[in-house]
Amino acid sequence: MFNPLEGKYLQILDVNGNVVNSSLDPKLPSTTLKKMYEVMMLTKLADEKALALQRSGRMGTFAQSRGQEAQVGAGFAMEKKDWLIPSFRETGVQLVREWPLENFYLVFMGCEEGSKAPKGVNNFPVAVPVGSQMLHAVGLAWASKLKKEKVCAVTFFGDGGSSEGDFHEAMNFAGVFATPTVFICQNNQYAISLPRAQQTAAKTIAQKAVAYGFPGMQVDGNDPLATYVATKDALNHARSGNGPTLLEFLTYRLGPHTSSDDPTIYRLDKEVKEWEKKCPIVRFRKYLTKKNLWNKKYEAHLINKCKKQIEVAVKIAEKKIKEIKVEDMFNYTYASLTPELQEQLEYAKKAEGSS
């Protein structure tokens, strides 16, 4: 396990795609490196399509992951049997984990079917309440430990989530019971409009792990090789019975908090432009170019392929949306409806019939 000393920072690729820490280079096969880039590009283009759908009234409010595409490294580090417990900005990791792309659109179109993972895909639904998913991850990991399954739970949250009580309760429980949990904070510098400097007085979020008795490390969250190595190491640590790890992916939200947010109110263009130079896709593209794994022809083919995949996913999602029935919003919450909900359902059906 990496030494969780304060100030420890894991980076493998610099902004120009150069390997700056060869001893930590995972030396992944060319096929894996290209697959990582392809999922990053699909995430970016799917995000752009989602914004266009939202602006045209075909989709509800959603959270972009623009600038945070290097998260896919964590997905590639996970084993199929592990569980992913995301927040609402982990589209890339979800896609690595075989989450159908149409589910991304369905969730933010208001259809709960989008939260249902295919059989054999261990992904939890997107969690919109800030911080609640961390408790679920620890509970799942504890159950895995009790059953001696050697299955890990990986949960994501934002820097704002580190101020929630759920964060501290989950971290404390995980530390005491040494659960196989990997906590990943996507520190994108802003919790909506609140900057990281006003979120906590701690020098890093990663160092908060020390208070709970387990390792924490700050990682270059715009470096997909670093996110891969850090997550892989934390998973090995957990799978060996050594308990949890907190990883802080230092990244930046290039877009708004959600499609209903205006970030120009609370941050400067100069700051955004500085972080654009650290764009994970551009950085990884430079790295692949140096390894003769990228060229303009490959890029054009990839973009065309991704756009076709996206259009198919949108058609599937919009078809399912048209098939939604009013009772669908009442199902899947209780085994049987409460009298209050039953009354509301009957009212909704009448209202639908009279419209």
C-alpha cells in the first residue's frame, strides 16, 4: 500500500502525456489503453448529447462529468464481482462497468428503469442525495466480509459530500470493522458554488482517513493511469483483509454543477482555462500518440462510432419514456402501497384519464 503521508500525491502522466513516475506505470496492454480512451471519449460525447437534449426539453436536469473523464481508470481497476456505488457524476465508470448507455439518459429523463443494472452487473443506482451512498457501500462491504466473499465496494462522492454526516459515519464504521471499502472523493473544487477552500480547513480531503485509522491518498484525478493504479492498489489492500482506503481524485468540473447551474457567477474564466490545459482526454491522447496508438483517422472513426452508439441509446430511452404508465411512479418503493399512496395513485389515474 502507498504510504499515506500528508502531501503524498500520485501522478503518472503529466499534462503533456509524459510518464513522470515510471516505477508506478502499470504498463497496461495497448488494447486496454485504447479501450480506456474510447470510454473517455464516449463519456464526453454522451455528456454533450445529454446537454443538447436537456436544452431542447427532451431530458431533465443532469450532472455533467466534463473534465472528469479520467475516472474510468477506477472502473478498469475493479473486478466484475466488485460493487460500484456511485453518486451522480460517474457516467464513465458506469460505462466501464457495462451499464447500458440508454440507462444514463433514462435516469435523467425521469424513468426509474434507468437505475436497474442488467443481471450480473454489480452497479448500484445513481445516488442524488449527497453522501447517502457511502453508508450503503460500507454496509455492502461489511456483508461481503462476513460472508468471506473477498468482494469490495467502491463508492464515489464529491468534495461537498465530505461535509455530510454520512461521510463521517461511513468512514468511522468502515475503519472500526475494517470493511473492504474504497472511498473515492472526486474533488472537482466546487460543491455547487462553494469552493473547496470553504469546504474544509484540512490541507487535503485524503488526510481525513487518518482520523478513522486507515490510509488516504491524493491522486491526480485527471490522469487515468493514476486513477487506475491508486484504485487497483486500494482494492488489493481491501481484498487482502486490510480494510478501507480513501482516495481523493484531484480534478476539476469544467462544466456547471448541473444543467440548471451558472458557474460564471462564482468562478473566473481564467481559472477554467487553466484547468482546461489539464484536460484528461487531451492528456491521454498525447500519451497514446507517443506510443503510436492514436492518429487522426482512429479519432475520426472513434467519434463516428460513439455518436452512432449515442443516437441508438437515445432512441431506446425515448421509446421507453413513451411507454411509462402513471402507476410506475408508485411502484418499487413498498411491497404494498400505503393507504396514502393508494389514494394518490387513484387520483393520478383519474387525472390522466380526464386529460
